[in-house]
Amino acid sequence: MGKLYIVPTPIGNLEDMTFRAVRLLKEVDLILAEDTRTSGILLKHYDIQTKMQSYHKFNEHKAISHIIDRLKGGEIIALISDAGTPGISDPGFLIAREAARENIDVECLPGATAFVPALVGSGIPCDKFCFEGFLPQKKGRMTRLKNLADEERTIVFYESPHRIVKTLTQLAEYMGEERFAATCREISKKYEETLRGTLKELIMHFTLNEPKGEFVIVVSGKEN
């Protein structure tokens, strides 16, 4: 049997790559990459010349059987996404599940994940929290927001810049505009920024200032 490594990659700053991750990516037989063009920049930076194969949400179901066969044949394969840890709002779960079902060894390296620095740096309690990732775009969105309105733990979301005002506004509608929250964008990059305040204050800020970069939204839980 081979082995599947799940390898986190930097979410911005290339220096956040671990020594172990670089070594493994040089040693494996194949790297599964969400976007080979994006990952090619990272691999070139660290002089990693391992062959890459495209593996993303549009082809993962079709590609899994072939990848499992290669792992059964003894190959060592690494899975990476464009940024962060595969499986966290990125492809990764399906191949990890199928490999585990076939008794193939699966190992995930520790490394970059956007919500952890955003949560810890938000100033909002992080001893207990729930991670929601991206909210449903259409079906089930309002139901999910309604259910989360009574959540007492800190809640973490991912959001894109063109939807940030809409999402903050809907959070305010269901949770109250005075609910305390924080937004963190461009994590580990030059223009990293964390803003803290009520949902009303954050909505006002991004209504007046064009949102840029990928966002993590951290919302305080409902007080008893």
C-alpha cells in the first residue's frame, strides 16, 4: 500500500510553508493540486519538481478511483489546495474518506488554515467555537442563519469580498445589529487587516470602504 499525505500550503505569505511540507512534496511520487498553475508558483519557489495532477471540486468524483488504484499500487501521493489545509472549504474530504475505507494510510500535516489566526486574533472567546465555512448561497441559507442566531459559541464564517456586506447585513438581521464581531482579511499578506465592532459598525465600514481580499468573519455567540 502507498500513503496519502494531506499537506497545508500558505494562505498568503510563502514563508509559512513548513520544512517538513517542503521535504515531503519533494519526496512523493505525485502531487494532487487544486490548480496546477497556482501551485506551480509555490513549487517553483521551493524548487519542488515533483509531477502534479489536477484535482479539484469539478473532477474529484471522477478522479478518485484512479488515485486509489495508484495508492494501492504503492505510490506515495500528496494532496494540496490553492491555499490552506485541504478539506477545509476545499477538496480533500472525499479522497481522504475513500483512502481510509481502503485501509490506505492517510496523514495530514499541521499547517496554515485561515480561520485559526482570524479567530485567535479577533479578541472574541475562542475556547469554544463552531466553524461554518461558507454559508449556502441559496437553498438553506436563511434556515441556517435562523438556527445560528441562538448559538452560544463563537461562530466562524468564510466570505468573499463581493458578498461581505450582504452577509454581514443578514447576520445583523438574524442576530441583532449590536452583536459583536470581527472581520479579518488578507491573512499573512502585506495588507492584512482585522476590524472589530458591532455588526452595524462593520456594515457601515464596508459600505463606505470597498472590501478587498478573502474574509474570515468571527461572530460572538449569543449571551445567556
